[in-house]
Amino acid sequence: MTCRLWRIACGIGLLFATRMANAVQPNGSGHPSTSIAFSQSLAVGGATLQIDFAEGTLDLPRSQFVQHIQSAAHAVTIYYGRFPIPRARILVIPVTGRHGVLQGTTWGDMGGFPAFLRLRIGQSTTPGELAADWIITHELVHTALASLPDDQHWLEEGLASYIEPIARVQAGELNAEGIWADMVRGMPNGEPGPGDRGLNNTHTWGRTYWGGALFCLMADIQIRRQTSNRRGLQDALRAIVAAGGTIDKEWPLPRIFAIGDQATGTHVLEEMYTRWSDAPVFVDLSELWGELGIEEEKTTIKFDSRASLAAIRMAITNPPKSSAIR
């Protein structure tokens, strides 16, 4: 099972369980007993990231983890045109005897920083495992949306799940075939099941992560259809960040969606939220993949450039024309 498929089957569920269980937020140092062994600051996308390493052993040099965090922040910068917030603190906690980036959690307005990220990383992490990591980019995307009530947690996680791979394609880290293959395999987990009462009222891991991601995908497609592919969800999200709707704020969702819709000249986000929030909405995924020109094969996918929405599929992952702040 590849790392990306492991992410679909296990990783998102693990993050969901960890977030739901983590009822106590850290203090400004990240943990009452945290002792910092090393710190470094990075300038990325107009922001300053303070990276703190807690005491503990890592087999790889710390510089490799710093470089990976910088790459993740660069991908987020490309997607949003700048890093969403001016300052963030990232605490890396080594975990003895484990491999890979194990878990991440992000809070807003903590310890004097607009965002605080806590990352648990295995001591024995290899270069390949670090290169395959998606969690750090996922967590950094969280900084780009205002903190929402628990019943709207699906949007926070859905956006991060949807944007992370797209941002990495736009940054040149991943290929489009790979992430669309992941969507084909993963999006069915986001469909409503028996007894579903809409995204605001159905808090399973599938509906929270993949259901939220499916909402984002459908919103992206609808915005592009209504604007003749001149605007997309990316334009709406950039406008929300520009207006200050980042993780250090607590904004009502109608305000967030109103800003996004104004940026695209549509009412897609507000209208979709009205439909999806309190009732199940089913998507014919087989029909959707066909319209996007995505044909599933045994172990991969291939694209059909003649499909009716092929241009929209390509536009979703193409790097934006406007340059990002470095």
C-alpha cells in the first residue's frame, strides 16, 4: 500500500481521532514540560516562521526537517499568493522509536503567535518518509481560515484535505495524475451514509474530511462553470485571507462565504452551504469523473482532454498566473 493510499485509508482517520481527543490546548510553550533544544526562523511568503525543536533525538539532521517545512510553506504560499499569516510558531516533538511525520495539530492566536503548530515526528524518519509527508502542508493550510464552531469543523478539515495536494502540484512537488487518482479513490468516503443529516450534523471522519473535501471540489467546479473558468475556489480563498479571515480570528461562516462569493462574482459558496449543511447531498462521482476526463485503470488513471470539463480539471491544478510572495 503506497503512502498516499495509506493516507486515504488511515491517515485522515488518525488525524480526526487525534483532534477529537485533544480537548486540552497547549500553553504558549506547547506543553508544560517542553524544553527547546534548537530554534530557527524562516522567511517564507512574507511571513516569519519560528521552528522550535523540543529535546529529543532525530536520526536526520534538523536542517532536513527545516527544509521540508520550508517546502510545505512555499506550496501554501503559491496557492494563496502569500503565506496566510505574518507569524507562526512550529514546535517539532521527536518521538522515540517511530518513523515518519506522525501527527500535527494547529491552533490560532496562541502564545503571542497568530498560529501555533505542534508536529510529532518519529526519531527514525527516513528521507523518503519525510519527502512523502503530507501532514505538514495540511496543517499549514489550516492557518488560512478563521476558526469555526465544532459543527463546521468539516470546512476546516475539508479545505485542508482538498488544498494540500493541489498546492503541492502547483509547487511542482506532486503530479496531477497522482492527486486525481487519490480523489477518485477517496471521495466516496465523503458521500452521505444512512441517517446522514448534512455536514453540520454528521461528524464522522469520512464526512468531516472527505465530505468537506467533496464540498470544496464541487464548489471549485461550480465557480469555474459559472465564470467560464476565469475564477475558481482559489480566488475565493485568496480573498478571504486578504480580508483577514485567518486562523487567529473567529468569524461566522456566512461572513467567510460572502467574501469568497464576492471575489468570484457568484453565490456558489452561500448556496451550496444552504443545501449541504443540514441535509445529505449525493454526488454522482462516476459521472463527475467522466465529465472531468478522468478514466480509472487498474493501478492508475488517465486523462481524456476531450471531456466536457477537462479544461476545468486542468485549471484546478495549474499554477496561478499571479506570482506569489517569496
